[in-house]
Amino acid sequence: MSDSSTSIRVFKYRLYPSKAQETNLYRVLNCARNLYNMALAERKYGYQLEGRTVKVADLEQLAKHYRAAFPYAEQMFSQTAQSVVKQVDLAFQAFFRRVRTGQKAGYPRFKSRNRFHSFAFKQYGNGVRIDGRRLKLFGIGRVPVRWHRPIAGIIKTVRILHSAGRWFAVFSCEVPHAPPMPKTGRTVGIDLGLSTLITTSDGEKVEHPHYYRAGQKRLRVLQRRLARTQRGSANRRKKLLAVQRQHAHVANQRADFLHKLSTALVRHYDRIALEELRVRNMVRNSHLSKSILDSGWSMFRQFLTYKAESAGRVTAFVDPAYTSKTCSNCGTLFQDFDLSTRWVECDCGLSLDRDHNAALNILSKTGWDASVNGNAAPLPPSQDEPQAHTSFRSPRL
Ligand SMILES: [Zn+2]
């Protein structure tokens, strides 16, 4: 489907359905959820009670019968129904894969209203298409959209998402790679930290955005308000929505910040080295976990990787072992080193910020030829490029 000259990018837009359209959206979402639970039950009890294996083709038959038999179910597009049973099949495949690899398995679960938030149109042009400024959806209508940025490439699929009381359309598009960025001759190692978000091998630091803490504080207030409400009351629904909105707000701010940061790095450096991340091990340490998840490390790495790839930049992920406790100058292991050590000193004369030292080690672990590293003596900037900065421009905190 997609080759090396294209990549898949996702565009998300807010929908503004009318009252009647929203009723339709809820109906389709409910139909999709009912079908999901029915297909799951068929798989589960078919095997448990009768020992029979229910195939995907059987589930597709079920989807067909469901659409024909249940009230409003024909409002759900046929391909949407197919994608729902496919989703059930994928949930089982993932479950068996986890069993095989000895991970904590977790049997596929039935979905309540609170656990089912979206449905898909798997082929743009079939049941879904852009019609003027609106999005025309099968069984729902021509829904107004806020196109806050232009969509690009060839639209492949559309997913309709309900989140924190709002509706969104998520487009997956196949876009051609942009032409590679002009070379800067610069190379960098990046240390991802708990107290500081990133420290580069050039000694630059980017702190955690302070607004995230502020957002957390607000969230705690809203959560206390929610806890005081009566179960099942209208007031509780209202307070829950406020909590969900605040979550979404914090997540948006974080993604926005990490987008800007990763773009700035990719613009400034030809080659970027990071540690391999072991989130799964680290989040077990509950003391460290909050900051790690806060800072969205994996999101940052994901943004950086895809942006680097489409800009023709090189990334490397190195083994993080000993990057903090080794001297970047002579390779000696520091004694009495622990998390509270903020500054490292070595007999060889090195005296450096701990994270800066780690970033230098990460860079040297790549084995990249340091002689082409233009950090000290940047290559002459090309004619059409503005004068390159020695420090990359960090987004405003
Ligand atoms: Zn040393």
C-alpha cells in the first residue's frame, strides 16, 4: 500500500453536528458497540461452550445479520460493521500473542459505554466523503467541520471519535515525503531526564513545561468535585465531563509542546542519538513513574523519529546502560553515583552537569565519526538558508 517514498499521517478535526446529527452519531456508536460485544460473545462462548472456533468470515455474517435485524442498525455503514468485527478479531490476536510471549494476557473484554469511543469508515469515498466545507457521513448527514489546518495527501480511512463530550473526525492520509532538509553538519546526543526534560550533548537544557503541573493541580480540584457527586446524577455527568475536558486540555498542551521541540531538533541536527527507552521497567518504580509519564517520553521519541525520517535525518537509539555513571572524557566509572548526584567530577579533570555528561556518552555510543561532527566548526550555511544557530531554538515554555 505505502512504499518508502510515502508515509501515513493523521489529521484530526473537530465536528460540530446538529442535534439530529448527534443523535445519529450516538446511534451508530451504540450499534458499533453492541455489534462488538455480540461478536466477542460469539467468539468467547462458541469456544467455551461448544468448543468451536468462530472464524472472521462467521463474524462478518453476524455483522450482516445484525444490520438487517436490529433497530437503527442499518444506519451503521456496512464497512463500519466489518471494521468492528475486524477489531474483535484483532483483540483476540493480540491476546494470543501476549499469551505466547508470556506477557500479562488480559482476555478481550466487553465494552461498556465508557470504553467504546469510536467507529471507522475503512475506505474514503465509501460512506464518507468531504462535501464542500462539510463531511458527509452515511446514516448521519452532512456534518460541519472546523478545518483548522489544511489536510494533505490521499485520504485512506476516516475514524469518528467521541472524546470528552466532543466529536472528531480522524483522517489517515498517505503523504509523500518532503524533500530532505539541507544538511547542517551537526550531530547531537540527547539525555531524557526526570528533573530536566532534555539535555543535549551541547549542554543545552529544556525544562519540563510548567503548565503541566498547573494543569494537574486543576485536575485534582475537578476530581474532588466529581467525587462529591451522587452516582448516576445529572450533576455527576457534568462534573465528569469537566474532568475529561481537563485531561484532554493537558494532553493537547503536551503534544503541542513536544511537536515544537522535536521539529526544532530535527531542523537543527543531521544526526540525533537517544537512549533506548525501557518505559515498562521504569514505570514499575512508582516514585519515578509520574514524571516519566508526565513528560511523554515515548510521544517525544515517536514525533522525533517520524519527523527525522521524513526530513532525511538519521536517528540512533543506544543502550542506556552506564551512560550516567561513566566519565565522558576518560571512560572511568564514577563511584558513589546515585539519582541525587547532579554534578559529576572525575580525576581526569572533567567537571560537568550530570545530564550533559550522559548526553555526551549517548552520542559517543553511536560510534558516529566525530570528525564530520560540525558542532565546533559548523559547515558554511547554504545560500538560501538563514545563518544557522549554534544552539537549536527551543520552543517557549
Ligand atoms: Zn574522567
